[in-house]
Amino acid sequence: MIAQLGAFVIWALAAASMVFWALRLGSAPLPVPPHAGTVMASSGSAVSVLRLLGGGPQPAGPAAPAPSAQSSRFKLVGVMAPAPGSPGPGAALIAVDGKTPRAYALGSVVDGDLVLLGLSHRSASLGPREGPATLTLELPALPAPQTGTLPVARPEGRTS
């Protein structure tokens, strides 16, 4: 009885293998749609890599006036300005003499007799406590957005 069962299992496996390979070899693959293209890997934009590493073309624009000796001591890193017309608090992140930037609230002393007098969307005004603003710090301009076109995909190995 065991010999008959073993023979049945072997023949069943052989038949299943034949059916599998008949279906596998007898079927045709689905055709590729005519509008399909191949995907090519690109290494990215060379201009983007140069800009990331600090090189490349510099944006042409009007020449900025030379900063005063006092303004070169301060660097505005960030601004949290209140919405126009709202009495909410505001703060600026300012680095003094190349040290680690600190947050200064509106009206607080930044250095010596300089006080943070005013904030706007991308700038902060410093000056004496009861006087006009003598120094305006601005955030650096944002880089231009990346623009361009994608290369045309050319199918590989197709002859038309």
C-alpha cells in the first residue's frame, strides 16, 4: 500500500510540474503600451550640486552698500515677528561677534546700549532704548527656486 501511495505522489508531482511549465512557456507576456517609456536614472542637476557646495554662478543684482563696522558684529539668524496689528510678543535670533545665536525678546538689551526696537517679516531694528533705530539687520535672501525641464524618455531596444 505504501508503494502505491508513493507512486501516486511522484506521478502527481510530475503532472503538476508539467502543467506549471506548459502554462509558463505557453503564455505570451502582456504587450507594452505604445506611450510607455523607460525610466533612466539621473545624477541630478550639476548647478544644484555646485550651489550646494558654495560654488556656481552668483546671482546678479544691485550692489549692496558696505556695512558699517557696528553692523558686521551682528547677524540676524531668525525672526518671530507678531502679526501686523496684534500686540503679541516678538523675538529675534541674533548672533553677536560670531558667537552662538541667542533669542532676544522685543525691547530687550542685545549688546551695550543697543535694544531690539522693532521686528518685521525679515528684519530687526536695533537702537538706543529711547531713541530711533540706528541699525537694521536683515535675513539673507532666499535662493531662487529650482526650475527646468525633464529629459525626454527614449525607449531602449525598441525599433519603430
